[in-house]
Amino acid sequence: MTVTALLAGTTGREGDQQETFGMNVDAETFAEASAEAFIPTDSSQFFFTPTMVETGEATILFDTGLNPGGMTDALAAAGKEPGDITHVIITHMHGDHIGGLVTDGKPTFANAEHIAGQKEYDYWSENANDGFNANVKPLSEQFSFIEDGADVAPGVTSQAMFGHTPGMLGFMLSSGDKSMLITTDMTNHYVWSLAHPDWEVRFDMDKEAAAATRRRVLEMLASEKMPMLGYHMPFPAMGYVDTREDGFRWVPESYQLML
């Protein structure tokens, strides 16, 4: 397998970041953790990183970014066109993951099989917003829906990561004796939600379940020394998780994952 992180967008956010991250800790604790990591508390940088996986038989795109232009530009930088994609897998249906599905009223990835979690689709069908109505609903007949533990391609298996949204799925990639986990929005920030998995994040729809998912998945990644690719981690979004006191620490990819 070849795994390529695609930077489909990045944006700065100004203002008190504790209003988004660390909602259940006091300001002093949030400030101390930020200072230890050499980051400010009044701004942050968001990255939007779909993933392309080439298995030899399939070219799979996980999530589609904020909009069609950003997504297709990122693919072009990797030498691909929308028509090259054989499968589009939507990990969950927040706007920054489904924004590139439709271009000018037509499917951006016309040759691709579209896949999403059944639980996730059912929730948004009953609680639709503008993004769902514009990008997912028009393609609903082109989607097939899966559950936890589904094999969507050889070596590509869905993993339940509920909490951020009701039915968010991560994906285990396995080839030979190597594995990598696509963790999507399990952690939205390398310090404020990965290093401190129990801190509440405004974007998490079920905050208790999201924290439990972070604990479970991060403990597995650390114990197995398995690399992960997280949608909002600092680009190129790949790295490892290590233990740190009662939490964890992010060990970003430098060159150890380059093949």
C-alpha cells in the first residue's frame, strides 16, 4: 500500500482556544499545558487532511475536504485526477469531510464507489443540515453503507470511533506485517485533545463517548507502536503516539514513514 496525506486546506483560528478545547478544565491548567508545548492559548492552526490509499487494485480517498477546489488541487499535487479514484470513503459527515463530494451539482468522483457508515448516515438523514443536503443527499443512491469491522477493500477495515459524531468510523490499513490507523477526527489537536484525551472538545457531539474513544484508541496505538494519520494533526498528519504521565504525546513523522 501507498498512503498519501493530502493537504486540502489550512486555516488559522483566533480567539480563546479553551472555548473549543479543554472546556472542562480551568484556565490555569489549559495555559500551563499550552506553555509546556510552546503554543499560544489565543490562536491555533487547523489542517484538513484527506488520505489517499493505493492498494494496487484500488485508489481510495478517505474524506473530501472543505470544498471541491481544495480537494482536486490536493489530488493534482499527488499526480491524480478525480477520475482516478475508485472508492470514496466518508469517515463522518461534518462539513469539512463532505465538502468536496459534489462539483457544480454533479459527483466530483464520478467513477468511484461511495461508502459511509450506516449509523452515521442514519443520524444525519434525520438531522440534516445544509452540508448534508448539498453534498450527501444528492448522492445517497450511490452510497453503500457499512458497520464497524467491515472490510471495504483488501487490508482496509472499518473501526468504530463514536463520540465525535454518532457513527464516525476510523480505518485500519494492513499490508504484510505493517499497519496504520486512519483516526479521522478522534483527536482534533495534537496537544489539547491527544495529549489530554479527557479534555472536552466543542466539536464532539457526545463528549463522554469521544473521550472514551480517545483513551481506548490512543492506548492501543501507544502499546503497539502503530502509526496513525489524523485529519487535523499538523501536516503531514502522520506520526506515533507515546504515553506521557496520565495522557499521551504526539511523535510526528519525520522520515521514519518514508518509503
